[in-house]
Amino acid sequence: MAKKFTFVVRGDPEVKLEQVKSRAADSGIFFTGDLSGGTFLGDMSVLGLGIKGTYKMSGNNMLVNVTKKPSIYPWDLVEARLRGFVEG
């Protein structure tokens, strides 16, 4: 089951996207793409529990569509982790 989230981007969207990519990579989740959109894929834990989805920038918003997540993780946790990458 997929779920969509919208996060407010403060500052320059291009700079913010690079920060998101860096923060997420430090946690084993890799964003690829540019301001027009892209994908992300990675593990949320040392157990190899994968997460994947797509994103796109729209003005001062980052629109994220999670298409796969570990069933043991609640959506609130997934949202909090993603929010941390964007708003960190």
C-alpha cells in the first residue's frame, strides 16, 4: 500500500534537495533525481527492511510517494524519518 506525504521546503529548493540526499544517504536511503522528480530506495534498519518511492519538488513543497515500506514500521515512523531528512 502506498502513501503520500507533503513536506514544506524552507530556503532554496535546489540546495534543500542536496541536503535531503545527503541526510538520507547517511541513513542508508538514497535519493536520485533532480527538482523535477526522482526516486528513493534504501533500508530503514540493519535488518535490511526496504523502503522505496518517488518524489518531486513543487514550489516550496516536496511531494513524496512511498510505494514500499516494511510492514513492521507504522506510517507515522516512516513520515517522521522522511520529515527529518527534509526539515532536518
